[in-house]
Amino acid sequence: MEDNDKLNEDIDVTDGDVPAADETEETEISESRRGGKAWLILLIAVAVVVGASFVPWSRITGGKVKDFNLISDIISGSNDTIEVDERESMDPELLKAQKEEELNRQGIADATDTIIQPVQPNKSGDLTIIEDYTSGSHGLSRFKAALADGRVARIAVVGDSYIEGDIMCQDLRSKMQTAYGGAGVGYMNMHSDFPGFRRSVKQGGNGWKSFLANGKCNFEFMWLAEQYAKPTGNATSTYQGVTALPHLEKWTSSKFMFIAPNSTTISIKAGGEWKEHAVTGQAGVQCISVDTLTTDFDIKINDPSLISLGVWLDGANGVAVDCMSSRGFSGITLTKINPELCHQMSKYLDYDLIILEFGINAMSSKQTNYNVYQSRMVEVIRHVRECYPKADILLMGIGDRGEKSNGAIKSMKSCPYMVAAQRDAARQAHCLFWDTREAMGGEDAIVGWAQEGCANKDYIHLTHKGGDRLATALFNALQNALKE
């Protein structure tokens, strides 16, 4: 834009200094000016195409506007077999790990595809049963004990764009709170680029810079959610309850967790007047907790050194379900989260069940060898266990994913290989495993789900309707496991 303006300025000055030229010279100047404008228009058009192609339209609008990728449409050519959603590329961290593994395995004769004996899915009628690979087969014993204690039994669902916008988690939360009590939406980040997409809370505010585990960040401040935020000036965060889903209109416990290197003041409002909280600077985690019945919670901060870890909106007992989604993640960056930070945060609230939902961003259409991903996920589970030793850990297999082949949508051929690798990771790391794809119906299930309005037309992500359907299957599986 600046270059084009400079060009126009240069032309104007030249026109003013030079006596009237002949008609040919005037035409050349006019053509130059029009050419500059044409290039500007072209650049703007390209920018609009790029920006629009990466917005999750279907999920933001609840399926009213379909996702599209104009870039993919332009460059895809006439391939007979393409992945339905080219936007879901593999996690760069995983690609880096695969390259490192290739270098380590150079010259080794046994570098072959994953060979895992087929496993008959654990079914009981329509119920897909949670598979228990824990040491001593303790199942959900820790989560069961938390329910019996009468305190808040907390579940963290940590995943990728599959659960973005609280999809599935919001319905699992509703079912768990209906069955066992509880209120509130649980964990919330400080800012959302698409706050209207999420139905389980009204979120607002501005003035934050978010740091994610797959970008430039300080892993000293990285915990289970794989993100933190810092004020860029006068930062605000606002949260308001909703009636669209059960148990979310009001809650009794509001927590804001942070690290304040310097003494500062944080303003908090929970259903009443603003109250200023004087905070003494220190290196460890601090928490402001407001225990009162409320329908809203607001924060104001003006300290760029403050590390904001998150907000939790809960009831006094029952179940809390925290949704922690990170688009584009494969899960392997969880090996880098800070155990000491997690232990400090656990003094204010801890997790009794951690559900890991990953795999979409570790798949490619023709890949059958997921050895690297499998080994990395074993490391992930072991590291998460080190960070949260009191929690049961459940690894979810991928949901069914589609691809277009010769004009027809079928399950991606690599789906069974990824599920097998994930199941084997659960075996090696001694945690629970749930076959999400089998719960959806197995081979080509995603086609039916999309036809029934339960999955988007990218044949990967679920709609809110599909999230409720999958949450029902997972809730039933958890109920069954709790009986054992």
C-alpha cells in the first residue's frame, strides 16, 4: 500500500515539473498509474482469499456456512485422490520429530511399517467399552474416589480442533453434572478470536497476547492447556453464564490463576462491584478465588509482566469438565510442559481424570507407519502422569475421518493404522483407551454422520449435534467403567 502511494506521489511531482508532453507520454503515465492500481487490487484479492480460506466458517456458524479453501481448489488440479480438508496439515513439531527419527534410523534394516496384531473392539451391544491397560487394572479408581469425596471431581479434556468451541465437551459436561452435580463451564482462557462460536459461555475482552506451545513461548509457564497470556496494556476478560445448556447460568466458585513477578493490582468483579486486589510480586503461582453465587466474572489488569494462566468457573461440588483445545496440535508438545508449574497449580485445583484427544494433525492419507507418533505419545502420557500424578489418564482414539477417492467419500485408508498406534501407545504407557472411531460406527462412519448433520462437510470435525452424539457414547462408556 505504501509503495503504491509513493508511486502516485512520484507521478504527481513529475507531472508538475515537466511542461505539457505529447499525447503518447500522457498515455504512458496513465497506463503506469492504472497498472499500479491493478497490482494493488490483485494483492488485496489474494490476501482476502488466503484469509477467508483459513477461517473455520462451518464451526463458527454452526454449519450455516460451509468451510472452503480456495487455495486448495486452485492448486489441487485433477488429482483423483485428495484429502477432503487440506487445511488440517500435520503438526510441525511432529514432522520435526519424524525427521529426527529418520536420521537416527538410517542404515537400520528393521525400519518398517507398524505391525500390530488386530484388536477386536471392546463392545457390549452398542456400547464401546473403555479398554484398561493400567498397571493393576485400576481403571477409573482415582476419579471414582473423587466423586465419593463430595468435592469437585475435575476432568480435563485436552485436544485439538476436534473439540474446539467446547464441541463434545459441553455435552459431556452437561451429562456428568446432571448425573453427579456441579455447575459452571470450568476452565477458560483469557481471550478468544471467535468468542461467539462457543455456546457454553459468553466471553469477551481484549488487550491480551496469547502464547501457544507450538509457537514462540516460554515453557516455564506452559501447563496442561498449552497456553498462557500476557496483558499488552489495559487488558480485560469477561465471562457470563448462559441458559443454552444445563448448569451453566450460574456458579459458586470463580478462580483466576497467574504468576506476578512484580507487585501489582488486579481488579475483579463477580456479580457485584469491582474490587481491587493488591498482589505481592513473587515467582510462584498465585490465585484469586471468589466464592459467591454469580452469573458473571470480569477481570481488569494493566501489568505487562503478569503471566495469566486461566480462569475457572465451577460449582462447590459435583463434576467440572475443562475443555482445552489447541488447533493444529498433535499432542507431542505436552512433553514440554513444566511439572513444577503443574504441581504449584494443583494446590489450588487438581485433575482427577485427564482425557487426551489427538491424532488428526498426525495423519496423512497414504501413511501407515505411525511408529514415531506412537513412541512420542507414550512419552506424552508418561510426562502428563508426572505432572498430574493423582489423575487417571484416558487416551481417545481418533474419530473416523474421510477422504475423497474417485469422486466418492470414504474413510481415510490410514485411519485403522492410527487407531492401532494409539491403542498400542496406551498399552505401553499403561493408561485407559477408548476407540472413538468404533464408537462412531467404524469404517465409513463419518459419511453417515455428515449426511445426518453430525459432522461438517470437511468429513473430520463434528457439528454441535455430532458432539452431543459422541458425548453420549463417551458418557455411557465412563458410566460403565465407574461401575467396575
